[in-house]
Amino acid sequence: MVTAVRVIPVPNKEAGEFVSFGGLFGESAIAQVRNAGQSSRFVNFGGKIPAPIHSLKN
């Protein structure tokens, strides 16, 4: 059972490809995001949406 996911934008990759984050972060397959931009139902259920990521640099 999956209780949470972390959505990380990966430029220039498509669903089904793998991306390596290096070191302890490991690697993962890229999954298709369904209903992108359709957050109104999620918000109505009381969920919280974090602020958008502006940079992936430290």
C-alpha cells in the first residue's frame, strides 16, 4: 500500500525511462502523471499542496 509519493520533475525524460539521482538518493523509473493540473478535488478533501519547486540547486 502506497501512502505517499514524492513528485520530482525530471527534464528531458519520458514515462518509462530511468533516472539516477546519485549516491544515497538512488534511481527510479519515471511514471506517467495522470490528471496533471487537476488538484481541485484533492484540495476539497482537505489535502495540502506544497509550494512549487523553483530550483533543484542548493
